[in-house]
Amino acid sequence: MFYKFLNKRMGNKITRLHPVAMKYLSGDLETNLDSGSAERLKVFRNYTLLYKHFENDQKRLYMLNNNYLKFLKAVIFLYQTSQASASILTAPSEIYSTINTVQKSFEEAVITLNL
């Protein structure tokens, strides 16, 4: 019951931040054809697959939502603080670490679960 409440709160935050992050990533992909942006966009698809898989397991869904929320915040911070193209290589180490870790963990989970 507690995780259901937490997932609802995180879901509201994700709903608010997702369109902003998507706008930054898709805009960067259109203007720069950056492979980093394309890789980061795959996280959205992987999140959707994992969300559907763990829909009934509230604890795992909470952990998934928590990681995704951190990813969204990191992407938004990266693009809001960047003057030029938001290359992943110019990001502060914490932002790079968060984006890279979530990207890899979602990708590995999708592969492991055969989704």
C-alpha cells in the first residue's frame, strides 16, 4: 500500500518532467544528429517496456520510477545548463554517471527479461 502511494507521487513528477526532457532530446537529435541523444531516447522505450512488465509489483515499480525520475532530472539539468549542444561528454561527472547508469541498467533489464 505504501509503495502504491509513493508510485502515485512519482508518477505525477514523471508526468511533469517527461515532456520537457523529451522536447530537449528530440530537439537535439533533429539539430545535431547526436548519437548520444538517440541512445538517451531509447531509455524512454525501455522504461515503458519495464513499466508494463512490473505493473503489478509496486516495490519494483517504485525503484524503476525512482531511477527514471533521476534520469529525467539529469537530462533536464544537462540541457538547461548547456550553452552549446548538450553532449554527454561535457556534462558534470554526477550527471554523466546518472544518465549512463540508468541507460545501462534499463537496457540490461530489458535484455535479461526478454522484453
